[in-house]
Amino acid sequence: MSSSTNGQWYPPEWPDRIRALANGELTPAEPRRAATVLLLRDSDTGGPAVHMLRRRASMAFAGGAYAYPGGGVDPRDERPVAWAGPSRAQWAVRMGVDPATAQAIVCAAVRETFEEAGVLLAGASADTVVADTTGEDWETDRAALVAHELSFADFLGRRGLVLRSDLLGAWARWITPEFEPRRYDTWFFVAALPEGQRTRNTSTEADRTVWIRPEDAAAGYDRGELLMMPPTIATLRGLQPYATAADALAAAEAQNLTPVLAQARLVGGEIVLSWPGHDEFTKHIAQTDAGSGTPGGAASDGPSGAPSPSGGTSA
């Protein structure tokens, strides 16, 4: 179980784990690289809508929380692929990483969007995009990718496809708190749904998918009706000013990619939990609010939204 203020996901194990970390009894895990995509399309009611998944309630990490398609980087995502759009070097500069890491993260974003939403940001050439990804042959390949029986590079190569990195915009970066047992360094991207393609719920981690305007999703969170992790609601709020999916994509270049990492301080008997730059998530946890569990904590199933910070389904 987790508890929440408004719709903020908050596991009861956190206070015990935070205290263990402060006392030197808990060694932070190394974050695993991950990517998640805010897939957008223009709505009939004004402003873009974003594609969201609801994580199955039975999942140990963030069960019932809304997030975006995403997941961990596969080491094979570094394999050479046919590439269109900004170069790997340009992506590396934008993201503050080396070119191989930049490619792996971008590939993971495109691969996970196909695996979890059936949407593929690739085409037969640098200026085309696949118009339809439905059918048994596509589903066979998608299942093989999910099972790690097929690398993304081999998938694209066999179909003669070019990865369209220009269809993505880097939007944010969140890192799972140090007191979580499984940690992710999650990159959030925005992308517009390609013409002719449609989403479908292909994720084994989700029991529902929706297209929803960011302001409507945020309102549901504020009412306590939609459960989300901090990166998810923060990125939703960041999308609200934009009138179209194209506007949001154009704004990606100016987004701050400084990693957001939660900080926990012990002040007297109280834990103060905060996310720098995001005051709405600050929590003051009294000694009596500590969970009854041990520092073993809850297991994380993957990003999601994340993150899993985070965004982060998947930060």
C-alpha cells in the first residue's frame, strides 16, 4: 500500500528507509539509466492531450499510479542504428552526456514507446514515418523486443527503418531518491503521435490507458483522484502552457535538464522530504508517521514516469 497527499504517491516504507540512510545503515543503489516519453496529440477541446498508462494496482512499485510509456536502457541500445535528425554529438551536448550514452537513451525512448504503446518514431527515410504498426508481423517483433530476443538495432535494420530522433525533444531529467531500493536516472522526452499511427495498451504493467489534457490530469491529481509520482505531475504542469503538440515539441530545446533528486533531512524528530525546484512536493513527516517496516522497503518494478522515480510508468 502507499498513501498520498492529494494524488502524490508516497510509500509508507519511506520514513524508515530515510532514517536508515541518514544513520549510515543504507547504501544508495546506483541509478540505472531510463527513458520515458510524453506522447502528445492535439485534442478537439483545445490544447494537446498526453498518453498515460495506469500501473496495475498489484504492482509492488507505484501500483495504481498514472505515468507514461518508458523503461530502462538496454545495453544493446548502444548498437549502431540508422539515424535521422540531430546527430548523436548534438544530442550529447543537449543532454550533457557522451554520444554513446545519448544514443542509448534516445533509442530506449523510441523502443519503449513502441513496446508499451505500439507507436514507432521511425520511418523508411529521414523525412518519412511509419504510418501503421498494427498486424501480426509488427506484434511478433514487438513481443520479441519486450522479451529481449531482438535488439532495437536489429529490428530497425531488418525492416530498413531510420530512427527519427528529430521527432523527440528532451524535456526533463529526474533521479530516483537515494533511499529507494531500485533507482533510475530517467530522461523525459516529448513527441507528437505520428500521423496514421494509434496507441494501444501493449504494456504488461498497465491496466488502463488514456489520452488526457495535462490540465485535466493535473486537476484529477489535485483532487486526489489520480495517483502520480512527482515527476509525472511536474511534467504535466510543465506542458499546460502549450496550445499544440508542435508548440510543446518546439519548447523542448529550452527546458532545463538539470537532474531533480529528492533530498531528505532529519530536523529533530521530523523528516523533511523535498524535491529541489518543486516546492509542492515537500513533505514534513513526524516521528509518529514512520512506517512499521524495516529498511528493506518496497521493490521497484521500473521507471515510469518513470522513474521509476520517479517517472516516471513507467518516471
